Amino acid sequence: MQPLWLCWALWVLPLTSPVAALTEEQILGSLLQQLQLSEVPVLDKGDVEQLVTPAHVGAQYVALLQRSHGAHSRGKRFSQNFREAPDPLVSPEVAGRLLASEASRHLLVFGLEQRLPPDRELVGAALRLFQEPVPRAALRRHERLSPRSPRARVTVEWLHVRDDGSNRTALIDSRLVSVHESGWQAFDVTEAVSFWRQLSRPRQPLLLQVSVQSEPPGPRASGAHRLVRFAAQGPAGGARGEPQLELHSLDLREYGAQGDCDPEVPVTEGTRCCRQEMYIDLQGMKWAENWVLEPPGFLAYECVGTCPQPPEPLTSKWPFLGPRQCIASETTSLPMIVILQEGGRPRPQVVSLPNMRVQKCSCASDGAPVPRKLEP
């Protein structure tokens, strides 16, 4: 069986290291990039002192300033190791209902609203299906008719029914399964649960569509997919073997950041991850003279402190995850009014620099995957 960590790695995006304190070079570099300039423009101090900022430029700056307080850019999510073995970080399995079923397609439904409250961060989710053993007579008959490798492709998709009744799907996991296998099969559906959490409340149940397809597809297919069946009965004594959704999450009250730092308490090695005030004085920067009109400075904040580590070390299942670190998980842009030369005359212009101010600090494992953003 393909390891779950490999399935999850298919949608891992490269991430930067924990955000350090904002530097003067970073601000200047971002400003030059946004204005598509190679160097700081040389401006005459006398022209700048006589310059009047037009009303529409001031209104644009104020509008961007107000918007930046409400529009956050998300970075890494909290994350930690995801195990199949019993673990104190794993919630009890959620039994699913078989909403509809055909020979090669199954529609599963899971109620998750009470399983993932806001104070728990999703780490991973595994869909567990019981694959029935193929009768020997059917297997021998298939091998006589088709000498090809008896494998089928099992695909898991997330299904969302929109308010207007239309459907949309997203591919979550897909891999080959041998007809010689039997027992519980696990599929990584972390991204499906992440999509579900991004829906507005009240959320509909989590819908997963499982299909079994021929491999390779087309007229040359071996037909082995007809032998792969997922049972409604479990392996022991006829006990119910409904599809199971195994959720792994962290209690953010124990493993998350603490919010803003206490200004009365100095930051030490034992300080829990928090957001600390850091003022950037633009007026004190030589390159900003006669170029940056607004703002004279701003509160950028920075993330400091350390993060509590889970009680057990990372296992080989998730080799790309490192220790949990304190990072900036939400940032906002910084609007500025700068002066540019146009036709030999200075002209005020508004520009917005992304990710300049930290809004929220979080604990996350280095290398943790970032789920795709759910589009409207």
C-alpha cells in the first residue's frame, strides 16, 4: 500500500523559513519591485517641499490603508505528524454513510461539524475503506482472459453541491490497487477536509466520491476494476465496516501561539510564540528622504518565542515535516505615497507593498503543506 505521506506530498508547496524581523533592505527591495525601478530616484528637495498631494491620491491611500486592516494573507498552516496508530492527538474515527453506490462508484457522506471545532487545527485525515477479497474462481477466470497485471485505479474526489444545485469536484487522491489485496485501504483526504472547512457555515456534510476505474484506461484495459469492491461488512464476525474517516488535529490552546506578547514581560527562550511590536521608522532611512511622503513609519510587528512540540517525535511517514516553529501566518500590505518623476516634474503616486505587517503569529511545522485555496 502506498504510504500516506507520499500521497500528501503530491500537493506540498515550497515554503520559506520562519519570518524574521523586517529589514530596511526588504522594504526598499519590495518598493523598487512594485514600482519596477532598478534604483532609488534622485529628487530635488525644493520641488518636494512645494508639492501638494492631490485629493484623489490621498483618498486612494486612505482606502488602501483601511482595506489593509481587513484583508489578510495567509501563510503556513499549523501542522504536525499524522499517524495511523492510536495517538492522543487523534480524534475517534468518524463513521460514514454510503449515500449511493454503483459497481464502480461510491458516494460517501461524513458529518464533521462537531468533530473539528475552531480551536483545533487540522493535521491530516485518512479515508479507510475495506477491500473485499476476490473469490478464487473469479480471479482465476480473470487471469485466463487477461494476462495483464490485475490492478485498478481508485480515485477519491471531494464533491460540493453549490446553493444553485450545481456540483463541483476536486481530485484528492488516486492510486493503483491490486485485486490480490484485501483488508483496510487508506487514502489521504486531508485536502478534502481542508476544503470543507473553508466553506461558510452552516456547512453541508463532507461528501467524498470514490470511483474504481480500469488501468490502463481504454479498450486495452484488463477489466480488473470489476473485481475491486469495497465492502459494507467488516472483516471480523460480520461487524459493520462502514467507511471510516480518521481525523488528526492539534488543540491550539496547547500547541498554538498565544496571541500578542505581554509588553511588560521580556522575551526569553521560554516565551511561547507571540506577536511583538516592532516600529519601522521610515523617516530615519536615508533612501526614503524626498521620496516617501506617507507614512512616516509603521508598526510592522514580528513573531518571537518558541512553540510547544507534540509529545512524540515525527515518524518516518512524514519525512518532510520539521520541528514546529513560530511563524507569521497572516500578514497585510502597507500602502505608501511616493514621488515619481513624470515629464520632468514630481508626481505623487500610491503603491501597496505586500506582506509588510504581521497580523497573526502561529506555530507550524517547517515544510508543512499549504492547502489549495477554495475558489468561489
